[in-house]
Amino acid sequence: MHITRRDAVAGLLLAAALPSRLRAQEVHPLALGRPHTDFIQSQLAPSRVLGASNSQPGVTGTPLSYDAKGTRAVTVVFRFPANWSMTRPHYVNSDQEFLVLDGELEINGERYRAGDYAYLPAGFAHQSRSSAPGATLINFYEGEHLAFYEPTPAGMYKPEKLIRRLATSEMRWARAKDLALTSLGSEVRQKLLRDDPDTGERTWLIQVAADPMGRDEPRRPKIVHKAVEESFLLSGEVATPRGIMQSGAYVWRAPGQTRGPYGSRTGYQLLMRSKGGALATTPSGAPESPAWQATYDPQISSSMRSFAFAPLDSGKRY
């Protein structure tokens, strides 16, 4: 058996972005090994070009959070250069979930364009991967994610978990009813991308309208989730008590942490996941007005503080 990705993954995830001292940091016991992250701007996180021994050589990876203590799951932004290709067949020993942010990517002849979503279970056979124009993805590996250049072992691949491709731009928005989503702002709509009947985990695209001003100023309760809330801001701005989230903002909110109230003058779109079960959201306290101009003061790991406060280039969405 030929394993080639371990050193590359360790270098990308630990040396480039999350130093080893992060592993010693205390985290919430239900946070799946990752530090609570109010939010960071992904544009500011350190990146690294993957080397020749990786299954995606030449691709730039920007890790946003990593479970160094347990599953080795990771959330990372991948940037594929133009005319990139990988034709060596392999499988990865982890479930992979992704949304294309821009550009195009082909996997086994299936073309993924901006807005397309997929969930590829561990053991999924990658016969070929390529990107002619280049592409940017927000990608979630659910565990250790090494490439194996051999047939998938019997029993690993679970075809019932496969979501080969959803063209989300062709899906209809549905009005949100659950408190976990309606607490996000005004006129909240959703596209449910994944609903795991075994774990209760879900993945949504969420669209929130701009809040009114003046006498109709919104008031919303703070809320608490029983599971992890992970989200990535696709467009717009969101006012939070910890500062203003802009496009590219990333959140890993530990269970039991109070969140909100949120507001938005622009409206926004968000990719959100529940991890470790259903969110099971409850309100906390009386409704309050959003903090429209709060200073950026996030609860984040000490290693993230080394880059989180740098000036943000407004020309970069992610």
C-alpha cells in the first residue's frame, strides 16, 4: 500500500497555519477537537501550495480549522490554478464535502461550477480531476484524509451517502422555520443540501434579507446550540457582538456558546453546517438590537491571533 499524503497534510495543516501549541489548548469537550472560533476572515489565514507527493499537487490550501486531537478532520479553502489536472486514480480515506465558490472543477468527467455542491464518501474513486479555468472551493474533510493509489477496500465506500452534485443555483429557496436559521436575520430562506438521518447533521445554503432601519429596527434573542455550528460567509456583511463579518468569514462555534444577535444592512448568503448532531437551538434571554459597529474582538485560538487582525483586502472575497 502506497501512502503519500501524510507528510504533506501535516505540513499544510500544522506548520503553515495552526502551530503545534494549538493542540495543547483547552477546547469545549463537544467541539470535536477544534478550538471555538467566533470568526476569522479566511483571506487572512496562512496558505501553502501542496507538493508533488499530494493528490492535488500545485493546489493552494488555506486551512481554517483542524481537529489535531482526534479525527484529523479539517476545513480548508482550496485554490486550483488554471490548467491544473491530476489523472492518477486514487481514493481518500475520508468523507469529503465541498461547495465551489468560483471557477470550474471536473471530477471523473463531472463538471462542477460556481455554486455546485457535493458530498463524496470515504473510498470514492477519483479517476481524474482537472480545472481548466481554475477554481476555488470551501472543502470539509470529515477525518484523516490520505490518498491511496490502489482499489478501495471492500466495505469502505458507502454509496448511500453520495451526493454526486447539486446545482444549487437551480434549487428553489424555501422559507426557514427553525430557530437556528430564523435567528440569523430578516426574511431567512434556505436550501437544504444534506440531511444525515443517522447523525442529525445538516448542511444548508442560507439567504438573509437586509434589515430595515429606523422605527423597524430589529430585535432578536441570543441563541445557544447543542451541536457545533460551522459556517462560511459567501457574500454580504453581518453585524455581530464580536465585530463585522465580511465575505469569507469563517465560524466554528462550540456547543453551548451564546451567539448573536445578528443583523445585516446588506443582506447576505451563508453556507452553514451542524456537526456532532442536530443544532437543537434554544433562545437565551430577551430580544436585543444587533451591535451594528462592534469592534472586532473574537474568541479565537492564540495561533489565529497572529493573523486575524491584519488589514483585510476588500478586493478578495475569500
